[in-house]
Amino acid sequence: MHPERFTVDSNRKYLARLGAGLAAGLGAAALVWTGTAANAEIAGPQGDFEAQIIGGDEVAEGQYPWLVGLGSPGEGTPWERQFCGGSVIAPTVVLTAAHCVEDAAAGDLAVFSGSVDLESADVAETAVADLHVAPGYNDPVAFANDWALLLLAEPVDAEPIGLSADPAVFDALETAGWGLTEDNEYPTVARWVEVPFIDDDACAGAYPGETDAVSMLCAGDLADGGIDSCSGDSGGPIMAPGEDGGLVLAGIVSWGYGSAEAGHPGVYAEVAEFDEAIAEVLADWGV
Ligand code: ARG
């Protein structure tokens, strides 16, 4: 059985933040509590909504060579300890969500790379030497500027993904991670799904007063739901086609009301808005 982990409750961002903090800060009893609350919620008010990465498929080895899991160091398999995702943007740097690590110290974190299967013997575990949480996190609204950088203790064998420089109108987007599936399970093999881009006005309409058009972008099936990122995917990538036929990092899994509900798309930190701030941190770290 999977150990209880923090999950995002369906419509209270407060819990999401609390959960992430607890996951990073540890505390088994607290983790049980958040896990239970989230499960109750998933089975609760929305009843029959199709919760998965919702609506997606398994990631193949090598499909997203920058995709890493973020978890706690210690006992148990990487899958048992993973609580967020991340993207390798330089051999020693991972970009993730601020809400995944805001209450953590570097020593509370471990990065899992090397396989899409977190139960595989091929997974490498790397310690975190330093972390930088976006100074603008939660400003001007909750979850604004939801990004953070991890400096790794040693380089990982992963292919970094380039950052999108255009705040944007995207077309096809795809997101991936080890978050909850439609079966309300944490998969051991990462999953991915293609999600349509939703423009700022439509997203603001879905979440009145809660979005920041500057630092957030939205994606999902607004009319029908059924496809989305979900709890445990936070910090991981949402990707757009790049100029050379590859993918660029358009955003970071951040928040949403529930998962895959019609009318409530996924919200992602918009990377192009802080690509320069990221470059400055890398320069400070001498990367
Ligand atoms: N905050 C979540 C996490 O910590 C991710 C939520 C994404 N939700 C969504 N409906 N797309 O894992």
C-alpha cells in the first residue's frame, strides 16, 4: 500500500499549501491526516468526476529526459518518498514549484532521476545543496510566482529542458508526473497527458479573483474536464513544442480546484515570466 502523502484537496488551496509544507517538513502523523483529508475529498462532493495525471498514458523511458521526482531523503523507495515533480534545466539545477519546497531546507529534499519508474533500480537519488524560492511567491495572489530552484549536490544524468521565453499563446501543451490518476492511485511509472491551452481571460473567468495573468497560465478541457495534472504532479513540467521540433518548458504544475473537473482547469506557473530571474539565480550559483 502506498504510504499516505500530501495531496491537494479538491478546492481548498490552503490544504495544498499546508500539505506541501508538511511533506517537505515531514511528520508522519500530519501526512496521514492530509492524505486522508484529500482522499475523502476526492470521493466526496464531486462524486463521479473522472479524477487522473488524469486521462493520460504512461511516460516512456526517455520521453521527457528532464523529468525528475522530488521527495524526502530517508527510508523507503523513491516512489514512497516522492511528493512533487521537477524539471532539470541545467546538470545541477532543478526547477520546481515554490509550494513544494517553501518550508523545506535543502537537507529535507532528494531528487529522483534516471527512470520514469520510481520503483526501478535505475533511479538515482541526488541530494540538494541549496534552494531558492521565488521572492514574489504568493504575490499578488495566492500561488502567484509559484517557482523555486534546487541546486543539486552533484550533476544528474538527465537532459535539461530549455525554458520558454515567450509569454504566450500556446497550442498543444503536455504535462507529466507521478501524481494521482483517475483511479485515485499514485502510479509508480510517470504519466503524461496533452491539455489544451486556456487563455488568461477564460482562466480568470473560471477562477474569479484568484488568477494572476502575468505569472500563471491555464490548461485543460474547460468544457468537459477529464484531462489534467493532479496532486503529486506539482512542480513538474507543462511543455510546448519548441522551434527545433523538441519541447520547451512553458510552465510548472501549480494548482487547481480538484482535478480534471469541467470549469476548473489546471493552473501552471508561467515560466517565460521569470526566465530572466531564473538566469540570475543560476549565475549567482555559478552554474
Ligand atoms: N498543487 C498540486 C500538487 O501539489 C497540483 C495540483 C494541480 N491541480 C490541477 N488540477 N491541475 O501536486
